[in-house]
Amino acid sequence: MINITWLRTFCTLAEVGHFTRTAERLYMTQSGVSQHISKLEEQLDTDLLIRQGKQFSLTNAGEQLYKEAGEILQRLSNLEQRIGEDPPYEGLVRLMSPGSVGLKLYPQLLTLQQQHPKLVIDYRFAPNSDIERALANHEIDIGFMTDISDDETVSCKPMAQEALILVTPAATVEPSWKQLIELGFIDHPDGAHHAGMLLTANYEQFQHINDFEKKGFSNQIGLILEPVSRGIGFTVLPAHAVAAYPKPELISSHHLPVAVSETLYLAVRRQQALSNRLHTVINEVKKWL
């Protein structure tokens, strides 16, 4: 391998055409410049300069080396600059979150991308287990989870609270236990967990989600409230998912006497050095939540 330091000295000398000025430009001694050139000639086993007293000219090999080395050094310089740069609004950011918070964050992140077109947002909706696995496998940069990860490679920090909401068809004004039993439950991937948290705190009759007849299931966050709006059953969802439903006049959102919230955690890989663009997204998300 050609020594890059010697090569840079040689190219500077060929450009400047003078040993003393080359030494000044590189903050070296003149003897140091001469030593670099001699070592480079020894390494390449060929003469690069035709020395004529204090003057010199390039040999054919020197001309060829200067021409090609200049391009190489420029590419190396550009590479060093790119590697050293860490712009806050450029580059790919890969995220995952549960559907509810995604409904809140994704439109906001698209607005951020519109403001900074070199920022690229890759957003996936997924349950906690998939988010944890994707982080551990370096498939995403940031995760938002509703539970603390058991994976020792994943670090979770509380970031926000999201209220859980009981949602019924619009005709239900004050949902009694009897009415909920008659309606039946519209399930979703976190349905049992969310219903257990909220209903345990507000209905002493509640023991298990199986207390209710299961009237349907959907794993599409934007469609879970569709059967509720048609009077088919009730469900429990985080507030962001309820707020995003496009037909609020067809449902009733009930804030029960005992409020229950779900903690949202910021999840990243332990020991991960976060780039400036990741800090940008995290800080913006904190504002929105």
C-alpha cells in the first residue's frame, strides 16, 4: 500500500514546484519533505523526480503518479468530510411504533420531511415484540414501545403517557356493565391488555376479557373502530387512535371515572451512538407527544 502521507507530500510538491514552499504549506521542514519523497521512491522502486540543483522536474512515472494520485487524494478528502459530517436534517431514519402512536407521529414526521427533503423517514407499524426484535437486529434506529424490553441489548426510557379510552357506538351515552356485556368486544392485537387495564380500574364486575362475547377482530389500527361505529361492539384504544378516526360522530369516547394511561417508551440499542438526525427526530417527537 502506498503511504498516503508521503503521497500527499509528493502531490503538494508537484503542484507547488518548490521544496521550501511545500514545507511551509504542510508545516514541515524542507528535509522532512525530501525524506517523504525519498521514502515514496523507495517504496515504489522508481525515480519520481529529476533533480537539477535546487530545481526539479517530474519523471514519466512522477507525472503518472501525480495525475492519478490527485484524484485519489481528492476522493479521500471528500470521504473524510462525508464521514465527519453529521447533519441534523439529512439521511435515513428508520422507526417503528405501535399503530396508535404511529397515527399521531407519522403525519408529523412527513411534515418534517417536507421541510427538510434530504431527511428520509422509514416508518413501520408493529407490536412491541417486533419492535424489540428489529432493534436488536439493527433493522431500525428508533422504536417507540408501550412496554419495557426484556432484551438486554435494548434500552427503554419513559417518554410520554397516552390515555386509554373506552369506545362504544354513538348511541351509548353512559356505558353500564350490562350494556358492555350486551354489546360484546371488538378485539385487536392489544385489546385484552388495554381492556384489562381500563376496565379493571372502573368496573368491579370485570375479571377477564372473556367476560364479553367477542364480536370481531382487526389488526389494522385505522379499522378497529369501524365495527364499533356500526353498533357491532365496543373496544378500548389509546387516545391517539381514537382521535384519528375519521367518523367521530358515529362513536362515543368515554373518559371513565378512573383514568388509566399507558406509558410510551423510547427504545434504542444500548451503547448506540445516536446521530444528529436521530436526535432531531427524537426531540421533535417529544414536542408532539
